[in-house]
Amino acid sequence: MRKLKVCELFAGVGGFRLGLEATNGFEVIWSNQWEPATKLQHASEVYKTKFTQTDHSNQDIETVATTTIPDHDVLVGGFPCQDYSVASTLKSSKGLLGKKGVLWWSIYRILEEKVKKPQFLILENVDRLLKSPVKQRGRDFAVMLSGLANLGYAVEWRVINAAEYGMPQRRRRVFFVGIHKESSIYKQLEKQNSPVWLSKHGILAKSFPIHTKEINYQNFKLENDLVRLSEQFNLDSKLSPFKNAGICFNHHVCTAKVSPNYKGPYSVLQDILQKEDDVAQEFYIPETQLQKWNYLKGAKKETRTTKAGFSYQYTEGNMTFPDALDKPSRTIITGEGGAAASRFKHVIQTTKGLRRLTPIELERLNMFPDNHTKLKGITDAKRAFFMGNALVIGIVEKIGKTLLEHLKTVE
């Protein structure tokens, strides 16, 4: 079987590429990475250094013409979480106009304009996507599912916590896999009912097994007019109808709350640590700063005052300090780097004292190769920022392997 050609959008430092190409069944032929509001495009520079100086675009994706993107089999990307409401229809075309700067509509535009549409989509986002926005819970995701259905895609999704499947970080993200009606897997899906696909035979079910007993499936149909859907979806409910797993086939949604059924090995924070002799002194916390770290990590109940002079009671709970070494790590955030004390940065206890995590350790928590983000001119804080934005590549690798296996069974 030939390698599937991949287009990687919002590529960051190449997490999707690393995960898919590790299977030896995918080849990224075009990529795009653009960081708005910054002159120095650090992530793009890392990407080009590690992978390719050609077939990589460092241009705002909203300005990239679809005709310049080569035809591909799989479109992937971890796009920003924004407000995805549909502003209006475009009278001069069949397209739709979302809010300016909302990058989901760039994905939609590319898929809509491609004559030869990619057979598969693998997309990633924060799990609050299933509940956004507050006043219309689930509307954003409904717009995406219905829009993709209009373009001929069935979509399965799952909220996956990497640590629940043996990986070293508790990072919860929603992954969704689109399957185009021209693909052989779509034809396989047509022959099965949605609950069976969701729980046993789907790409995500095979990649990340779940407990299949006593699943409460909920079914409903989505409006195919995206403007009307955007205006009217779920106006009368405080809860999103979308659970942590589901499938949308021809605008019909089947969704359920599921739990992982994983029986393999587990990794913990201890497993990814560098040898202490390899860790620079700058990562250790001086005793003079311990009081501030303890305060920020500790529980609080205190009166605070705004700049306008308004007083209010502020409370927050205790954070584990230092972080437990015998469990998967907490989620990496973009502000992980730098020496300043922080409530949310990881701190571990070692024989030499308390210290922060190194860039290599942060890379390992996302299952990246050591020093993948190391490049002249890139600070440790920026490397930490990259990992805060990245995905756990082991998840992508599992999805890629399952997709290849599915294709082998239907060809």
C-alpha cells in the first residue's frame, strides 16, 4: 500500500507529522505554520529545521489560496479554539462566512474548494469545544459536524486523556476523525450502525478501547443549514448534548459518555526525567524563592482589591507541591518555562533539591524526541511554550496505525 499524502495545518513544531510518519504509512507533502502578532516565527523555524525547507508555508492560512495546496489524502491539524458562529451567508458564492480570524473557516474553505477532497481528517482541540459557547452549549461543535457532513464527511470523535492510555501526561483533548464518502472506510461505515462503530469498530474505538457495557447512547439530527443551526442550536439548555464520544453520519448524531478500557503499561513522571548530572543549576529553585513558591502553590482565602478599589474574597485550593513522581504529570501549559515562581509550573523533588522541568523533559511528556525544539535563538521559555501548545504524539501514532489497518481490511 502506498503512503498516504498528508497536509498538516497549524503545524506548530510538527507533532502530527512525528506521530503519523512514525507509522511509516504517511508522508507529509505540505505544511503551514503561522503565529499571528509576532515578527519572529519561531515554531516555523523549528519545523523547517527538523523537517523541510520546501513544501512548508509560513503564511497566514486565511491568505493561502487553495490552489497552491497540493492534493492530499489526509488533512490534519490542531486548530485554535475560538467562537465558530456563522455570521452570514455569502450572496456571491455557495460558501459561508464565519467571524474574521476564526481559523476553522480556513479548514472549511480548503475542504470546500478542493475538487479532490482528502479522504480523511484528523483534527485536535481542547475538550471545551464540545461545550462552547456558554449561551448555546455545543453550538460550535454542531456547526463543525454539520458543515463537514455537508461536504461529505462522517465524523467520529473522542475526548482522550493521554495518561489513561499509558502515556506520561494527563492531557485531555478532543480528537475527531473525518471519513469522506468516497473512501472505502465510509462504505464500511454505511453497513454498520453508529453505536457499533462508536464502541467497537471505529478508528478511535480500535485505537483507544472503551468499556462497552451499559453505554447510554443519545441520538439527534443536526440542521444542515449552518446559519440557522448557528442561530438556533440548543438555545433552551444549559448542557451540551455532545458527550465525550460520538459519531455524526449524514447529519445524524449518536453520542455517549464512555470510559477507557486500557490494559497496557503506564508511564509516570519519574520515567521521563533526565539524569541529575545532565540538569543545569538554573533549573533548581533557590531557597530564597521557596516561600513564594509555597504561597503560590498553597491554598488561599484572602481579601483582594481591584484597581478600581472593589474588594472581594479570593479562594483557591492547594496544589500538589512538589509534583508526584509516581503518577503521570499534570498538563503542560504554555507558561511552563522561565525561573519565576508560578502556581502552575511543574516542580519536582530530587536528591539535589527542588527544580523545574527541563525542555527535554517537557518534550518527553509529549513524547517528542529529545531536543526536537532546540535551535539557536530559541530560549528555554519558548521551547516550553511550544510544548504547552503541542499534542501527545503517541495519540496521533495510534490513530494513524488504526487508520492504516482499516484500509488494509477494506481494500
